[in-house]
Amino acid sequence: MKAWLARERDGFSCAVVFAETRGKARALARLTDACEDCDWCDIEVCRLPKIDKYYKDGKKEMDWNNPKDRLILVKECSFQCEVITDECDKCAAREFCDLYNDNKESDNG
């Protein structure tokens, strides 16, 4: 199964879905929070082969709210949140988060 990055054209939010083809990935993306209100033609999907190895039978999407999936997405793909919050200090991926670490450095500098 292949991993695909899906998002609305020019949007910030995205999802990583697992599907056999680009078309199936786009269809699956419409079921995600990132693309649920998007028109079919506005959904962009591109391959994310470094995430293929995290597929498990029946897994349709990497779950940002799952600490293990979040760690993978931040470490392997440089994902990050839009803003720094109080939750960042407890985040499983903070060690690899550029936004968090850049903010920490600027606070200490």
C-alpha cells in the first residue's frame, strides 16, 4: 500500500492516506478532516514513499492525534502545527519539531 499526501490546493491542512492509486487516495482524502469540504478537482495528492513502511492492514490514514503517528509525521516529513501552544511542551514529537525548537531558541536568545 502506498502513502499519499493529500490537501486542498493552496491549503495548509493535509492528511496522509494509504491507497493503491492516486485516484483512490483522492477519494479517501475526501473522508479526512483536511479535505472533507473540498471539491474533487481542488484536492492534490502526491506520493509520500517514506511513509509506506508505516502502513498496517486496514490503516487508511495517519492520525495526527495519535502520538506515534504524529512523531512519524514530524520526524520523517517535517510536519508541524500552525502555532505554538501550551500543549507543545507535552507533544511526543517536540524534539523533532522545527517550529517548537526554533521558538525555544528564540526565547532563550
